[in-house]
Amino acid sequence: MSATPPPDAAPASDPSADAGSDAQPSRERLTRRDVLRRASIAGAFAVGGGVLGHELIPHRHADAAAGGHAGALGASGVGGGYATGTPPPGPVSGAAGVPSGLYGHHAGPPTSLRETDLDACTYPPAFDGRSPGVTRDYDLSVTSRQIAVAHDTVVDAWAYDGSVPGPILRATEGDRLRIRMANLTAHAHNVHLHGRHDPAMDGWEPIPAGEEFTYELTAAPFGLHPYHCHTAPITEHVGRGLYGAMIVDPPGGRPPAKEVVLILGGWDLDGDGRNDLVCFNGIAGAYHRFPITVEVGALVRVYLVNLLEHDPIASFHLHAQTFDVYRSGTSLEPDAHTDVVALSQGERAIVEFRLPERGRYMFHPHQSRLADRGAMGWFAAV
Ligand SMILES: [Cu+2]
């Protein structure tokens, strides 16, 4: 994999890129308001809106369904106002849009990232209420493409249907799935789904370059199941972007909620077997720049999937609120109520919560090394 400059340093254009390191001599003298301002609590919106369209390759088409990103948030002007009691202070960190890092955040998104670019992998298609047993067709053809995954950082990725993560598959338990994969690259690949199915459709057999295969299976059990390439070396094939999530709803669906998918993945830019970037939905710091907007008091359901290679364990931690955990989503009764859920490689969970107060609620893996490398974001309750 090739890559442009090392991503785990903040961009050179960011004058406040010291924080998060040990270079914080003046932190104790800052008031809480100063700290929030320095951290671009509101500035992220202004920065995000002010640097669009300059460079690199759009991550993905912006015509996703159910949006609900920071556009509304920015328009409502709530950026720093409700968090600090002051008007939004505007950008504080230069054109890169990377905040000061006081909250442990070294890797920012590409300046070209638009607030709707991640909608297709953030907001799942709605539960459509069709009777169980229908047939659903998906195309997970594999291509090679370059993707801007962080500031000044472009990777040579492999992508299912052009995106990393791949498309969110959604079916009701008992539905038939037909998943076509045309391998449009020069390497063998495949599609291996988790869950329960005919072993002949398990997807471990490589599909050679230039060939295609259609997997046919029944969606089961209800829950949240990853899919990923299972061609050796798997670490490289997953690490270069061949992964995604499948939501299998129970018949009748789950209670109405604001639904969000967050897939943890990594990018090893220099081939040393370590993740230089750790991202929710493929792009470092995307939800830091563009917080995920939710309605105060509304039920929020997050489909979490850990598809990190190299790092054996990760977690999801939500600040200022606790949540119900449904491990693998395979039960309608929560397994735990907590504010941190650990996820080993391939593990996933559905978490549900309500945010009772207007404000920003940070989320990230509790492994600081992972959060530092771009896996940090916010829910903004408005
Ligand atoms: Cu592959």
C-alpha cells in the first residue's frame, strides 16, 4: 500500500497540533471555557464547512439516504453555544480542520470531506417491514481505488461496491440474500459473512481475478453480522478495506430509533503490521469534524462492529451517558448496561441509549492509542 505523509502526526498547517502530546505546559491555566474553545467544540463545524472541495478523491457518493449530520447542527448554531455558553468561536486550527487535540485526537479527516460523504455508511437503510422470506439482491463487487482517509493521506484500497466500509446489508431474519461479487481487481478475493448459513456459501474460497460468484443464503439469526474478505493474507485484505456490516432484523423489527452504524477499521500505511490510522467508517476523525446529530431524548441505536486488524481488542466508550448492550444483536434483552463495551476482532454489539440533555457526547475506543489515531467522534444532542 502506498501512502502520502505519515498520518499520525497532525498536519504541518495546524499550529495547535501539540496537544495530546506532552507539550501542554499551559493547560492548567486555561479555564474550562478556554479549553472548550481551544478544542474547537464549535469550530469544527465552521472548519468543516469552510474547506470543502479542494482536493483529493471523494470518499463516496453523497446521495445517501437518511441523513441527519451536522448540517442541521451548524444551521441551528448550537455548536459551542450550548456547550460553553458562548457563541461559536470559529475555527481555531487552520485549514486542516484538525482540532487542537486536547481531547486526544491526532488524526483529522481530509480537508475535502463533506458532511454528507459518510452518510451511506453511517445511516443504515430503514427496516422496510417486508414480510420475512423475500429475496434481497446486493452487489459487493470488488474494485481497487484510492481513498483519502485522513488529512494529506490517500491509500490504495480494495472496496466492496466502491466504498470502505462496504455497503450496509439489511434483511429480516429468514430473507433470502443473493450477493453478487464480481472481482474487478488483479487479486483473488471473496465475501465471507458471519452468522448462520450453508457452509457451501461461507465465502472462504477465493474468487480469482476477473471472475464472479453469487452467494445465496438465508439471513440468520437476527443480529448484527460482519462480512469481510477471507482471502489470504486476510490481514491485508481486511486491512485494505474489504469489510462491512449486515443487519438482520427480527421479524417485525426493533423499536423505532435513530440508527447509526459505526465500524471500526484501521489503515496500516507503512506495512509494519500496526494501524497508523484507526477510523470509524473508514475516515479518521470524520465524526469529530461532523458530529452525529440526534434528537434530545430520542432512542439511539448504534450498530458497532470491530473489524480492526493488528489490534487484538478495541472498545466503544460513550461519555456522559450509559447504554444497553446487545452482544451481536442476537437477543432482544440487553446483556449489560454500561458505558464501555469491549470488542475483540470480529466482535460486534448493538448499543442503545437516549441523550437527555442538549450537548456533545464524546465517543471513542477506550484504548487511547486507537482513539488518538482517528477513532474519536461526537454525538450532538439537539
Ligand atoms: Cu480480498
